[in-house]
Amino acid sequence: MLAWPLLLVAAIQLQVPAPTGMVNDFAGVIPAASAQRMERLLLEVQRKSGGDIAVVTLRDLQGRDVGDVALRIGRTWKLGSNAAIGEARRNAGVVVLIVPKETSADGRGHISIQTGQGAEGFITDGTAGDIRREALPFLQQRDYGAAAELVAQRVAERFASNFGFALDSTATALARPRAPPRRSRGINPIVFFLGFFVLMALLNAGGRRGRRRGLPWIIPFGGGGGGGGGGWGGGGFGGGGGFGGFGGGGGFSGGGSSGDW
């Protein structure tokens, strides 16, 4: 009898938030301009292919695997078309889930790209992994808007190639993230002492000539310095919203790629 309340609590906790659009920033980390660009891009993909791409951020996973949560979102939101068996757009859905490092209870950031059965042929696990790794520098710099836009753009490009249409929209001009400033290593002690003895030799030679022109003491010192909560957040689980929904598919079997940083 005690198992039933536990199962009930687990079922309640596993509910997923209702979608608010193609971009669902429940963690509140994507700038409005980035979200608007992605919304236009993903609506275009939906209109031209019948497939669905959902970008989602959550504040925390509550101890669950990021891939499992993304899979649950794809099934619950029914991404991809519920077209007849054999049609290319059937279950052609992709979930992009990002959990920021700053809000994750385990202190790590998480990302998952989960593909519906209709998208597994043109976005393989390897392709999803390549896209995920390409976004990693942006994630490490906490530029979640740029990371989400890059992934959305790459996934949209795969849809366009597979379904044979050109993209009129673009997420953004995707620039490579700036490399973090390199720390100064200072001066090697061996180089310092060699320079010191050379300088002393020059001074001694100058002294034998009468020291009429003394050399200035310039001793470079090596510097060391360098340049240098919990819950699902947002609308919460089971919330409402005026979004019209996705295609009614939801056929996800676990394809894709996940990782953390």
C-alpha cells in the first residue's frame, strides 16, 4: 500500500510543462531577440516540412537524466506530424533541451538533442553529437542564446536538406565564440638570470672604458597575473498557454545525443 503514494508522487513530478511556442525558455536564459529569431526559423521549418523542432530550457532536472527528460518532452508534446505510415514527415520532430549550469542542482550544465523516429534518418546520433559539440563553447561561456540558436540553425538546415526546401529565415550570423584570455606565464627564471649576467658583463665592460656612459638598469620582473535553484522554473509543470501545439506525432525511441559541461 505504501508504494501507491510514492508512485503517485513520481507521476506528478514527471509531468512536463505545456509548450508556449517553438521556443520554451522556462529557465529564463535566452534573450528575447534570440528567441524571436528562432521562433521565426522553426515556424518556417514546420510550415515547409510538417516537422517540429522545439527548443526548451529548464532550470533543473530534479535528479533525472537529461536525455530521458527530453524524450519525455518529445512524447508528451507530440512533436512531429501524425501523418500516415510511410510519409516522410511522420514523427519528424526534434527536442533541444538545455539546462544551465548556474541553476542545475548538481552544479553541471546539461544539453540533449532528441530525435523523433521520422528525423533519425537525416539527423543520426553522430550528427546530433556533432551539433551538440559545436555548441559547447557557447554553453561554457554561458551564452545560452547563441548556443540555442546554433543548434536550432543546424537542425533546421538538416530538415531543409532532407525535405528539399530553402530556408528564408536564419537564427543569427553564427560567429565563433571568443577564446578566453590567456594567462600570462611571466618570465622564465633561466631567461631572467641569463639576461642578468649579460647585463652585468656589459656594465663591467663599460666600467673599464671609464663609465662615461652608464647603461640603465632594466630588470624585467615576471608577472603572474592573468586577464582575465531548484524547480522547473518558468511556467512550471502542467501549465497552460495559448500555443496551438505541435503536429500530433510523438514517436520518439531514444535517438539523439546528450552531454554536460
